[in-house]
Amino acid sequence: MPRMNPPGAAGRSGRAVWTVDVATIARLVVAWLAAVLIPALAFGQAGPVGGVGGGGGGVRIDLAQAGVGGKVREGSWAGFQFRLTDSGVSSRDVLVRLSVRDSDGDIPAFTRKVTLNPGVSVPVWLYARVPGSFELSGRQFVATVHTAEDDGLERARRGVLSDPIASLSLGDTKSVRPLQTTDARVSLMLRAGLRPLGLTGYQSGARANRAPLLGHERVEIAELRSLAELPDSWLGLEPYDVVVIGSGEPTEVRGSSARALREWVRRGGHLVVVLPPAGQNWVGQAAHELTDVMPAVSVSRREGVDLSAYAPLLTRDRRAVLPTDAVVHTFTARPAAEAGAAVRVMEGPAGECVVARRVLGGGMVTVVGIDLSQRSVFEAGSFHADVFWHRVLGRRGQLPTAQELADISSQPGATLDRPEVVLDRMIAREIATSGRAVAGIFLGFVVFGLYWVVAGPGVYFVLKRYGRTDLSWLGYIGSAGVFTAIAWGGAALIRPAKLEAVHLSTFEQVFGDDLARTRTWASLMIPWYGTAEIALGNARGGAEPDASFAAPRNALAPWDDPDPRTAASDRAFPDTREYTVDAERPDMLPAPARSTVKLVQAEWMGSSPWRTPYPVTADGQPGGELTVDASGRVSGRVRHELPSALTNVVILYVQGQRAFPARAESTDGAASPAVVYCAEQTSPWLPGQELDVGRALAQVASTGRASIDDFTESLVARNQYIDRLGGVVDGSTPSNLRSLALITQLAVPVSSNLGGTGQIIAAQRTASHRWDLGKWFTQPCVIILGDVQDGPSPTPFFVDGRPVPATGRTSLRWVYPLAERPPGFGGPPVLIRSRGESPPAR
């Protein structure tokens, strides 16, 4: 290291001469390498993902599933199933931890206590939010096993943890099968069973790393071989918009897996069960743990059915050859079925219900009676997913086969690529707290500029005027002291002194449901150093943890921007730390605090903290309802008591699905299968003010521009997102929030006219998956969208037990289910209308 020579070795100037001791530096480098690399090598001894594990201390850890169904999407939660095998001689408790580095450089370790028995392979699920910009080199997922004491989890929270007895690095790039992640922009479906069920149409014609030619989001389908592979927490299913079960028995879904699936549905998930041709036990049969979430219907089984009569439900090809000996289950509502428990979604040609549904919280459970397990249904391209599945899932747009895609792409003048716009890229901007940083930078420039002027020429000219230039150094030192005091004082004035937060929230409630659900991104300003216990309020909004086993499993995780163009990849702090999070209830983060902001994402469900819209009677009292007359017109008044006015209000009336044509029709598939009317409110909707839903819709319908096609075309118009130089811009936050709510119903290109495709963007999302309203476009309802600006957070945050004052924007989605109205047969073909054309007659 540098050292000073003895006095006798001074140079001619008499000053000390500094030299470098090379041997000392070499020893320090070797010691540093030993201290850093040896533990890293010991900690990183792991095998490849999926088959080989890490062992030590008599315990072996293997990875059984990386993501439920093998999909791990960047920016979303993911479930990892491990298997632990103990070679000891007696049972013992261990802590299993899954660690991943966040954008601050800190390492939340999601921890679970498990009991091991000798020679028994024990499955363990752990869940973590995958960083939005996943980098194997810098953010490795590492699983470790530690010996647990009596209060092992509490000791781990206090930082008392034994050395790992086994470890497995999921992000080891040298392994044979390193962890692979799915792009944050991909929409995911989960299918249980080996039968494709016609869902592969959502992947056919896909283009690598590009938006679909005739749609917006790319879709990938994950597969489960068995229902026994379902996770034990809803967080494992969080990445999926829909779960489709095509095989297996309901008795395979039990215990924690049944509770997880149920909570995922209540939080907005869509579970679809395609009944098997024989021996179905899902609906109306022996009791199982999902009996009460199935539609309240009676089931009748018919054999030898000619599916040609059902062709308009299944295909757009008039020449399609369909099975003549199929099995079809039909559904009849039970006499005691409650509202929303037995909704008729689709009917056959004789009016028999073949798709039924139960609305459960913010989600749905749908059963399909047509046998989609027969290969003959899909031979020679007879089945089209955009004809059948769009009407079940609430999507739109043609799904071309590879051959159709080639034919469409060969059109003269066709535009094959559209600008891709990530609609939720504005999250980082909405929760930014850059005001103090800008003030600090400005103060620094001002102080430095004044100091340079005063301490240099200013002091000199003043002293010269009085003939005391010999005091220049004293003046310089005095100026430095004065400006140092100014700098310190200014910094103290702008330093954050109180706990606060800026948020962007999505708040959804279905009328009649006791629980509301939110997703919130927040920037929490924590004005102290040390540790801060950031927690979500319980289902009642209080600070006390929910002790009930049936309470919702709310989740909190560090957040980072999935968009690499706006993500801060180099913001890690030098004093990074690891902290323990309860993997079974990850609603509290004991995160390091550095008198700065902490970015988090919260998933919360509980009693609504706000009085959302509710129907009122003619005299303005609660207890009213929205009704639909024989002509299909909706009427009724609603009122809200939100914290402030609702702005950017849009009313959407889903009248139902369009009627099926009398026979299979070859159409471009660009129009929405739903009949929807839209009304935008130009003025804010004040708390306590009544809104006449029917009048608002009637006024807009008279202009001929009230359809969902016209409304969504304006949302995805190219000119909103492309600047004069051709660059992609974010667009306005209110417009983006509307588009995110309706992303599966946004206008899509027309296959017969790709020359004008360039006028429509390809809408993408990276952080808002599973928060669209597409499934509600398959049955009658009224939807109200709007924003509460500069208001409190609907998600209750606490830090060290204290409520966090928050301000920001909340995007409200309110849904009022209406009486069922399944589509009939014999309607006109569904064709795209030109912009501005009047909606069809009612």
C-alpha cells in the first residue's frame, strides 16, 4: 500500500516522498479475491435447472417446476417448486429461501419453514416477483436451505441465520439448462391436460418478438400435465389471464391448491373447464373442494350429436367437416340458483345452453359442454379459435393459420409491421418523485456558481479596492465557509422529513361483491436510515396482520420498470443487504431504508375502502338497480362517494354477444363479437352527483358514433403515439389507462385491407397483465371507467405500523352485471364497419 519514506529519504525539496509497496498491494488483492470468490463458488455450486440439484449437509434440493407450467414472465410473480430430500436419520425443520436481487441491489429472500423426514422427497413452493429486466449475470435466483431453530422464521427476520446446508442457483449461465424467461409483453394462458382444445390457434401464425399481424399482444400457452402440478398459492397463477382445464378429476385439486385456485378466480382470474365426453365429475356430481365455485346448473349428456348444426359456433369455413357422433353436455340453471351463479353464455341451435358460467368476485368460472377433446373436431382446419374461444374469453381479432398468414402478407402494399407501444410504460413517470432531486441539483448549481463568482473575482476586487489583496487567501477561506453553511442549510431544507408516497393504482369492483381488488405501484419516501417494515393493510384496511387462514393472501414486492428504455439498471446502492420475507404471506417487507424512495408493487384484496358507484332509486335513495327493457335499452341512475370527482368517465353498455350467423361465414374477424355502446362524459362526475346511465348512452347513440369499434379505433390511432420524427411516444395517461382496461377489445387490423394497418398501433403491456375487462364482454353488463386524480391510495400502506399518506391517480373499473342474454342463431355475418357508421339497430 502507499507509504511514506523515512525522513532521511526525503527529496531535495524537503517534502515527504510517497512510494508504492507492491508486495503489500498483492497481498491485499489475494486476500480480497479469497474473501469474495471462495464463498461465491461455495454458494454457487449447483446443477442445471430441472434435473440436477445442489446438496450438502445431508439435504438435496432439486427444481421440479420453474414457473407453473414452465413459464416465467419478466415483471410478474412466478412460482418455483423444489423437492427436498433429507439423507439424515431423523426429522428436522429447515428454512427454504428463494433470493433475488431487486433494483436497489438489496436481496429479498422469500422464506418458508418446512419439516423434512429421512429419505422422503418433500415438495416446496416458493414465489417471487421476477425483475422486469431480468439479467442472469446480475440478478440470479438462488435457493438455499438452512437449519431452522424453534423460531427460525422470526430469527431470520432479525438477520440470525445459519449457513446454508444446500443451495441451487437457478440463474447459473454455465448450467445445461439455465432459467429461461418469457418477455414481459407476452400474454399467458395455462392449459391443464395434453389435449390442445383448439387453443393453439392463439399461437399459430405467431411472429417471433413481434406483435401479431392481426392483433396486439403475443400469446403463449403453458401446459400442465396433471392438476397435481397446480401451486399452493394464487401467486403462482398470477401471470395467467385464463386457466383452461381439459382433463383430470376435480378431486385432484384439493387443500392448498384448491384454495389458491379459488382466490385467483376471486382476484379476477377466469377458470374454464371443458367437460370430458364421459364421466364428468366437475358439475352436479360428487362433492369436491371446488363444488361451490362451479356454476349452479344441472347437466344433461347427449351422445351421437352431429356437430354440423353447431358449425357457426366452431368455424368460419362453410366446407368444414365436423364429427357426427360427438358428445355434448347441456346446462340448465337450478331453481335455487342465485344471480350470477348460472349465467347462460352460449346456446346451441335449439336454444340449449352449451356454455355456462358462475361469476365469483372479480372473476369467473365457465364450463364448456361441447367435446373439444376429439381430434376430428380440428382435422383439416375445421375449428377456428377466434370463432369459439373469443366468445368464451372475451377477445377479438382474426387468428390466422400459417397458410392464411402467408396469403394475407402477400397482399400488395400490405403493412406488416406496426409501431409497438407499451401502454403502461407511463407507470414510472406517474410515481416519480423527481421534484426534490431537481431542486437539489438546481441548488447545487446556484451555490457553486455564486461561490465561484464570490470567492474568486468578487473577493479579489473588493480587497483590491481597499488595498488589502494580501488577505485574498483569508477571503477565499471565509467564502468557502459561508457557502458550505449555505449548502448544508439548503440541503437540510429540501431533505425529506416525513413519510409519504406517490402511487398509481388500478381499482376494480363488481357490484354486489363485498371485496374490491387493487394493484398499486408506489414510490414510498422513507426519511430515515436503517430498516423499514413496509406492510399492506389487512382485508379491513387495518394494520394488524390477518390471523384467519381464509383471509386473502395479499402480496407486496419491490418493483422495477420492465421497460429497458426507462429502467434504472445502475441505481443499486453500495450497502446492499439481504432481508427475509414470509413466503406464505408476503404482505410485509422489512426493507433497508436510506432516507430515499422505495419502489413497490402491491396486490391487495379486501373490503372496499371507498364507496364506489351504486344504483339509486327514483327518489335518490340507495337500493336502486339498472334494468334493461325488451328493446335492449338500459336505464337507471348511479351515484358515488369517492374521495374526489371521477374524471375521464366512460360508460360502456355490453348488450350481449352478436347473434351467430345461420351458417358458418367466412369473415375477417376484426369486429368485436360483443354489441357494446360507449358514452364519454366531458365533465367530472362529482361525489354525491347522480348519473343517468340510460340518458348518457342515448345521447351518444343518436350521433351514430357509440360503438366499441369506433371508440377503440380512436384509442389505438397511430397519430396519438408517433411524433413528427416518427418516434414512439407514451401518449396521455388517461387514454393509456382506458386502453389497458380494454386491451383485448381494442380495434385490430382488417385482414382484407392491410394497406391501412399502419394507422393502428400494436398495443402492448408489461406490468398490467390480468387487469383487462375482456371477459366481461361475453355477457351483458354496464362498465364505468374513470380516474380519481390527486387522491389517496385505495391500497392501505403502513410503515412500521404507521399509515402512509399517499397521493396519486387511481384508475377505477366498476362492473354491474345484467341479466343474461346469450346470442341466438340466424343473425347477419359479423363484418367490420367503417369508422363513423351507425351502430346496428337494436
